[in-house]
Amino acid sequence: MLIHEARRAGVPNRPRLEEALDFLSAELAARRSTTTELTTRAAWLAFMRFGRQRFGTASTPDSDGLLFQYGKYAFSGRPMFTVDFARQFDISDDDGQHDHYVQVHCELRYEPEPALDALGSFDSWFFHDATADLDEWFAAMGGHLELLLDRGPSEIDLYEEPV
């Protein structure tokens, strides 16, 4: 279905959506030194490269979106400050109608501390093929990471899920 979708979208030279998680994983691995932990800065740089890579999606304003969000959550059982870099793809059926979305996530989790708790929660979307400028969005989102850029997260989780 996804290969058919990419051909229908007129972008046969773009990677298939099924390759997105592997692409992000490879970008993170390339940023990780064998002698040091992965920092937030390195993860953000990897996500920005991933966000610039276009995949075989339809050329509609909501078919390929980037999500930047953070807050204190208990997804893993205990409250942690979580930064989530995500990408959402619209999956269409054989008739070109919306079927569902697939999201690829890079979650960075940090031990709670007052400075992080004071940030509260935040989220922002960017959609390719819309009128916004990707570099401006990346710059604005990067400003939200200042307290974390040189830190290594306590946990990192890469995953893909249908939504």
C-alpha cells in the first residue's frame, strides 16, 4: 500500500515510509560517539536531519508533520521530564482516502528537577508542504532546549506507532 502511495504521490525517488524509523535510528547512531553518551544536542541534530529528509508521502499540507513536545509525564511508570521529537505520516488507502497516521518517535527522558518542572509543557507542529519555513521552526524549537542541550537523557526510546 505504501509503495503504491509513493508512486501515486509522484515522488518515486524518496525513501518509503517503512524506512523512516531506520533512518532516524541511523542518524542517532551517527551522532553518538563510542566514548560518550548521546546528548540532547546530538539527538536534536539527528532529528533535524531526519525532519529534512522527505519520504514518499502525498503532497498535501497534512501528510508529513513534525511534532516537538515536552512535559512531565509518567509514560514509563514514574514521572519523568520527557522531550518527544515525533514525525507523523498520513497513510491513505488504495483510493487515496485517509486511513490512519503513523508516528515515529524519539523520546528523551530526564530525571525530574525543579528547573525542568518549571518549563511546564509545550507542543508545536510543523507540516511539510505548508507555508511555514522549516529552518525557522527548527530554530524556534531549539530555543526550548537550552537547559537540556549538553545533558544526556536518562532514557531514550525510539519507536513507531499507528495513531
